[in-house]
Amino acid sequence: MTSRRLKRVLITGGAGFIGSHLCHRLLDEGCEVVVFDNLLTGRVANIDSLLGHERFSFQHYDVTNYLYVDGPLDVILHFASPASPADFEKLPIQILKVGSLGTHKALGLAKAKGARILIASTSECYGDPEVNPQPETYWGNVNPIGIRGVYDEAKRFSEAMTMAYHRHHGVDVRIARIFNTFGPRMQLNDGRAIPNFFRQAILGEDVTLYGDGSQTRSFCYVDDLVEGIWRLLRSSYVGPVNLGNPNEMSLREMAEKVISITGSRSQIVSLPLPPDDPKVRRPNIDLAQRVLDGWEPKVTVADGLERTHEYFMAELERGERSED
Ligand code: UDP
């Protein structure tokens, strides 16, 4: 671990699911946190408990535009981007812009401030992988012009731009390749598998399984991911590092787990599999373990799902109360 000062931090997308967890963690670590978020998929509700904090500030801002921050910056965490496959169809241009223009602006700011920058990349860089589990050395199998291509290629461009700023301008960079993550502050209607399954199961609606449900994912609880990002930020390793939980399961198994945890009587129904939906996904975390002091996920999927269930129940009750 390097002893660099990590005092003043800019988090783009800090009102989003993962971004807001990072805000809490970095404040707990004693940092001053500045958030830029245009609230396209982020929500003030994710950070409203921080709004009066003396070391926290929030600006409603689209980071694809020129970035100006007064005073010094030690670190930038570039986490702004819609990330649900449902958004790939609804927000394709915004996704391409924040991954390309937004990353360029964030890197430019890092260069100007002499700040370290950590980019949120994704397992989508591996596309529909022909190698399982995926090590960082695998170059992937991406359809650049498919529906998912807007996200996959934006993030691949982000990685390329980040390495170019490192090689050409000497910017101090880190790249986290984030695999499926879940937990409190996901939006119940964001279209991803776990929020969909919970919403449907709690409301007693049919649980929608795309395809035959044999496709796999490996789900990581958000606290484990945040610990990995914190360690990566303080490590000296430049280049992509997989962060995720290697516990791979089929989507049918996940749907059954959610139905059982919620005690729901919902039935599973099959819907068509979206195009280019990866058949398998599982991180090889050997590199993360080596360079991040033995980092590995600690929260079991069962525990993580319990905590997520509690959050979603509270969210639904809050929603019902505000409709009264
Ligand atoms: N999925 C599903 N039912 C849903 C939503 C998603 O079966 O209601 C499937 C989806 O086709 C994919 C997997 O669950 O195979 C994970 O989807 P998610 O949207 O969570 O993220 P992805 O890993 O595809 O980026």
C-alpha cells in the first residue's frame, strides 16, 4: 500500500448505487468528499443523510461537460454511468458520452490537479466470454454494434483512454473491472435481475427469468466491492483488476433464492433472452488477491440477500407512505 494522502476526493456518480456507498466509506476514512452527479440514474435519496456533513458537498452536474473543481484534489473516482442493461436501450447516447467524454474530462482534471484517478470499468469488457472464469489477460468477446455495445465499448474506450493518460501524461491511474454487485440503494425498478426478482417476489407478481435461466453470474455484495475499491485506490497496481465474487450461479438459482428469502408465492415465468446476454460470467480474482493484500469477498450471497431484502421492504413501504 502506498502512503499517498487521500484527503480530498471527487466522486463522479456519487449519488448512484456504488458511488453513494463509496461516499460513506471515504467520509468514514476521514476524506473530504465532493460529488458530481446529474441524477440521470443516481438519486439524492442515496446521499441525503450526508448533505449536512462538513466534509461533504454535492453538485448537480453532468460530467461530460468541462469539469471545474476549486482547490486541491488528491483522488478522482469516476463512477458516473448508467449500468443496468435496461438502460442500454433507454440511454444509449448518454452511456457512450459519459464513458468517453466523461472519462476524458475526469482524466484531464486528474492531470491538471496531479490527482490519482480510479476508473469504474466492468466485466462487460469481456462481453459474452469464451473463457470462464475471466482473468484480466482475456481480451473479451464483445459485439461492438449490439445493444450492449454502447456500455461495453464505452468502458473499453475508458480503459484505453485511462492507459493512454498514464503512458503519455504520467497520470497515476487505477482501473477496477467490477462484476455484478448488489445491495442496498439499488433501485427496485432499475431492470437488473436482483431488483426485478425482489420487487416481483415481494409484490407477488410473476418472477421474470430471461431465457431458460441457465446463464450464470457471480454476485458480489456491495460492502465487499467497496473494500476492494478502497484497497485498489491505495495500492500501487496500475492496470485493470477484477473485483467480484467468484461464487457463480445460474439465474434460475438466484430467482429461486429470492423467492425463498421473501417467502413469496410468486411463480417463475420465462421471457426471451435479450441479444448478446452473456452465457457465463465469473471473475478470476487471483490478481486482486495478490495485489490487494489477500482481498476476497466475505459476505455470503445468503447474508447479502437478507440485507438487500430488508432494504427493499423499507423502500416499498416508504413508496407506499408517500403515495398516501
Ligand atoms: N435477467 C432475468 N430476469 C430479469 C432481469 C435479468 O432473467 O428480470 C437475467 C439477464 O438476462 C441476465 C442476468 O439476469 O442473464 C443478469 O442480468 P442483469 O440485468 O442483472 O445484469 P447483467 O449481468 O446482464 O449485466
